[in-house]
Amino acid sequence: MKKEFVQFRCSVYEKKLLKVKARKSGLSISEYCRRAAFDDRIVERMTDEQIEAYKLLVKYQRNFKLITNMFRKRNPKLAEETAQLAEEIRQHLLNFRK
């Protein structure tokens, strides 16, 4: 249980920036500052728009994998290109998780 109270001074701009960053990460200002002070990982929450883009990339990556499998026997070069594209999309998806 947290019993101690810590204060620090900052400018009006800094306070607004702390509020914005805390809100984007889904944390209170206190928890945001605590995590920042202890070098804990602070993850910004994804917006609805970013979530939709993520879902779309997942769908594209799956579709390109299916296309790759379909072309593998008939046109190996095209299969290789679609596999490479699917892998690039997968890498972008992994970046979302960071």
C-alpha cells in the first residue's frame, strides 16, 4: 500500500504533457511518473483507428499467405514475392506489439 507523498514542480506545459502521455497510456499521472522514474515499460494504448489498421494488416497477411500457397506449384517466382510481402506485413504487425 502506498502511504508516502512526493511532489515536484513543473511548468504548465510539462503538466499538460504529462496528462496527455498518461491518458494515452491509460495510466494516472502518478502511475505514469512512477513508471518513468523506475524505467518501467510504458505502453501507449492503441486508438480505434490503429486497431482497425492492425486488423486489416492481419487480414492482408493471412490472404497473402493463402495466395502464396496457391501459386507455389504453378509459379514459384510469384509465390516467393507474395511470401516476401506477407513476411513484411508480419514484421509490421510485430512492431505494433512493441
